[in-house]
Amino acid sequence: MQIINRLIEQNWVTQKDSLKDKRQKVISITQSGISALEMQMDKIRLATDIVSGNLTSNEKMELIRLLKKLNHFHLPIYEKNIDSKNLLNEAYEHLHSSREMNKISSN
């Protein structure tokens, strides 16, 4: 939250209440934020190269594909805002039903 507050103070993002869920906030980047981001793109690209290490272009693309697949799996669970007491059970049920759906679609 402190990071978001600093971005708001810099006028790099705005924060509004979600129309869908009043417990959530919607963060949007401002034109000033876009300009600040563009000024840092060379450093961001360098950091990206360092983080991806010596992966080939194909390996980087495969990593992105796998991360997207994981995000696709986890996002519905995350969006449910599940209480931590029930999170593992809900996630396991989601995993099990996803596997069943994959079996059905494979046949």
C-alpha cells in the first residue's frame, strides 16, 4: 500500500473505488506516470535481460507461456477473495476440476 501511496503522491497513478466490489480499488496510470515509465525503459530492459539470465529467445517465450498458463489457473482463485482458512481446499478443488476438464478435452 505504501508503494501505491507514493505513486499517487507523484501523480503517476490514480486510485478509485471499484464499481464491481467496494472492497477493491482500481489503479490507473496517468500520463505523467507513462512519461516517467518511458524514461526508465532502458533500465527496465537491462533488468529484464539480467533476470532472464542466459535463456534463449525460445526459452524466454516458453517461460512466458508457462507463466501465462499458471496465471490463467490461479486468477479465478485469486478473484474469489477466499479466506485463508479455505484457500488450500478451494485451490485443490480448482486443480482437480481443471485436471478433469483436461482429461475430457483430450479424449
